[in-house]
Amino acid sequence: MAVAVESAEEGPDLRDDVVGVFDRWRQTITKSLITSGIEEARADELAMLVVAGFEGAVILSRAYRDLAPLENLRDEVHRLVDAELEAVEVG
């Protein structure tokens, strides 16, 4: 996260590398959701939410020295994906 936001003006700009990593995570999650039956556009939205949520949860977990933010994110993502999969099955 720090590299993505605070790339130094002097020296290498690492933001493109960070974006590449985020894109690979997002694409991997999107493909998995599509394979599970979720529509492509919705899968990509969920994947972006997961990546953003994970990054935020890591920051909070480190700040609080507590895994609860990561655990909460995991639980919420499970509920959200389960609801999406149920909607696919019903639809």
C-alpha cells in the first residue's frame, strides 16, 4: 500500500509494478468467480472489492495488532459471495 501511494519523486516509480500485482490478484479472483457461475462484470466488481478490502484489512490489522479486521473481511466476503452464488442458482 505504501508503495502504491508514496512512490518517491526521486528514484524508481514502483506504482506500475503495484498496479500489476493488484491486477493479477483481481484477475485471478474474477476468473474464479466466473468459473463459479457469477456474471463477468459482477465478478470483476466483487474482485475489486476483495482486493481493496484485503488491503484495508491488512492496514487495520497491523495498526491494531489484531487479526479481527482480516477475519471480519473473510467472513463478509464469504457471505457476499454465497449470496451471489445463491442468486445465480435461483436465476
